[in-house]
Amino acid sequence: MKWQGRRQSDNVEDRRGISGGKIAVGGGVIGIIILLLNVFGGENAKLITPVLEQMQGGQTQTEAAAPLSEEDKQLGEFVKVTLADTEDIWGKIFAENGMTYKNPKLVLFKGSVQTSCGGASSASGPFYCPADQKVYMDLGFFEELKTRFGAKGGDFAIAYVIAHEIGHHVQTLLGTSAKMHQEQEGKSQAEANKLSVALELQADFYAGVWAHYNQKNLDDGDIEEALSAANAVGDDAIQSKMQGQIVPDSFTHGTSEQRMYWFKKGFKTGDINQGTTFEEIR
């Protein structure tokens, strides 16, 4: 993505050099499984983290402060430009529809973080907390995505994840998330999961809409990077890798095919009214 020399958002909180946090020891396979279960919209991180710590025996160690490398600094700048793009594009879309867009914050951290949704570790993956309207990301996640799960990587994989999480912010502002959680009440686990899938796929669609309006800043291969990331984190791909079998009723984020389809639909149409995942997933 063409990002250098462009506007950077003032709404990024970079906590990566802050010491004194606690990180779980011995995450291993448990940490990776929980990371994948929560990736791209892990609003339940506050519930998952205590379970992870209990399974690990509650062992923690103090996170040491470390100066940011030049690569860390550059990634931080890229994140700020990407967030600025989401602010500009969603601000315009909301205004065109007679609404006001409220800019969210994005928090970069390493190891662990405290949020209004509770404590979370890097194992939770990138997530959006509706209680404080902030996106939380440990950028180390993207190396895991590439080396362990076969995604191409690249800067636009990061941009796609940010755009997806901002999609959850859009859903919060529009009342979609609250309505979905109300509809989940009284439903069976399988039916509740379908609603969760619809919410996540709509966030993928919104990420595609953002990319549609940001085409002037895209490089060749950017969309392929986004699709590769979406493919790597489909529920079917994750379950096949982690447990050797696929259980559709337990899906919460959608299959690889669905995630790629809805991102591509958003990118092709640029029309927020066509994010009809709730009608089509039922």
C-alpha cells in the first residue's frame, strides 16, 4: 500500500514500549488455539484470557520494557496511516448517509493489555472492544499468521485486519452488534454461532468497502494479501489444521470461502447496503 508521506491518525495509542505489564508464560499450543478462536473480532477476549491463564497454571512474568526497533517504528507509522484512511473513508460514507462517524482509538501493545472489556493477552489476537470503542493489536500476530498458518503476509494483510476491526466499530455505531447480541439470547449454541458468523462476515464486507474507496493507494498484490489472510483464518481452515476435523455448527467467523467472498463483494461494490450477511447466512 502506498502509505509513506501521507496523513497519520492521532488516534493511535502506542503502548509497545511500556513496562510493568504481565504476560502469560508457556502459551504454546493453547495460546495459538485461543488466538485463532478470537482472531478478527475477539470481543470475548475478557472471558478467554482467564481460562488461558488457568490452563497455564496462572504463571506470569513481568514484561520488560524494550526500545522500539526501526521496524517497529515503521509499522507503527503504517498503522497510523491505515487508521487515518479508515477515518476519512468512513467519515465520508456516514456523512453521505446523514450520520456522524465517531473515530475509534487503536491501541498497539505487546504481551498483554487492559481494556474496558477486561484483560487480554496477545493470544487473544486483534480485537475490538465496544465498551471503550478501541481496537487492540499486538503486531506480532501477523508473523504467526504467516509462518504458522500460510498467509502471504505483507503490509496489506495488516491493513485488512485493521479494516475488519474498524468494521466492528461501524457495527457498534449502527447498532448492529447490540441487535445481534439480543437476537442470540435464548438461541441454541448453533443458532447463536450463525449470528456471530454473520457479524464477522459483515465486518469482512466492510473491510472490502474500505478497500474499494482506497484504491488509489493500493499496490499490485494488495488485494491478494488480504484474501490470503482471510483464507488462512476461515473456521474450516483453522479447525482442519488444529483438530483434524471440521464442525460447521461450531463456526463463529465463517469459512475461508465465505470470508474471501464477502471481502471481495465489499471491494467490488463499495455499497454498504449490500452487506446483507444476516439475511444470507440464516
